[in-house]
Amino acid sequence: MIRFALAALAAMLFAGTASAHPHVWVTVSGSVEIDAQGAVKAVHYRWTFDEAYSAFAIQGLDTDADGKLTREELQPLAEVNAQSLNEYGYFTNPVRGDVSLLNAFNDPVDFWLDWNGQQLTLNFTLPAGDPFEVRSAPIAIEVFDPTYFVSFDFAEGDAMPLAPGAPAGCSARLERAGTPDRGLAARLAAIGADEDVPPQLLQQVNGYANAVIVKCD
């Protein structure tokens, strides 16, 4: 029985160690789907977890003991992770100007895990509750954990392009987060796995959010 969601798995993995924030590293890729009217319809994600988290998460999932992990064997864990991420808004925050679009996305669909022998990748789609238009003003889709428990980095290259079928004049541009300076990194490194990031540090860390800027001319 799969009992552990993303945060619980990470906490168990690192509890009692000197490891500090962040505790799980995720490499993000995927695409943004825009409908014919120039509105964001869905975000398609591939989240690849670091090797340490992946190795812990797969324990006990090879139910037929053949040394391989099929999509079917991984599906219970995929469902737990996809459902538990609801509490965190799937770490996805669409912003227009300085205003967050609350409850912009519905629960994920088409979610599954795959395993390459070293790392797990969670595939899922976040459908927009109501497609939100990007012709009047661009949208910044931020991918970020405000507690800095999970570190999100986009894959190299064009990690989040528009999905096929986007109208002419629409584009998606990736703005990669900066790297915390050495002083901030050292203060984060002093925080244990079972501790929260202090509010004054959170304000500084919030400046390091990755974002996909989506617009249609």
C-alpha cells in the first residue's frame, strides 16, 4: 500500500540528517496549451525527481520482483503524489501583473510515473478551470515552492514551449530563477528537514521563482 505523498517521502528520507532546504530537487519540462481564442487551456508537465528521492520512493513497488518498474506498478504512487499536490496548488501560480489567478487550474488528469533506472518522472496535465486569456495582458506561470522544501529547476533548452496547435502570434518565454547568493544559501543550509523556513527568509527566497511568460499578440 502506498502511504506516502511527496512531502512525507522527502521528510522520511532526510529526517535526522544534516541535510537542509531544499530537500527534493525537481527538473521541470512540458508545454503550455493555448486554445484557438488565445487562452491558456492547460499546462502539460514532466517533473523528474532527483536520484535520492527516486530511490526511496520506489521501494516495494516492484510487485512481481522482475527488477523492472512498469507504469502499472508505479500508478499507485503517481495517484498519491498527484492528489497530495492539490494542497500546494501543484506549485503552479499563474500571475497577471501582481495579481495571482486563484483556483485557475482543476485537479490533474493523465498522470503517471515512468522510471529510467535512476530517476522517477511524474507526468501530468493541469487543465484550466476556465481558459484564461492572454491577449489583453501576458500571464506569468510561476513554478515554485514558497517554503523552499522542493527546488524546481527547468530543464535545459526550450523546456516549456507552446503545445502544437497554438494560434499565430502566441508565444511562451521561460524566465529562469536566479541563484540565491552565498549568504542566503548558507542560512537556508542551516535549516533542518523538520524546520520551517523563517518568514524573513521566505521573503528573500520568493524572488527565485521560475516563470513561463505566455502571451498572444
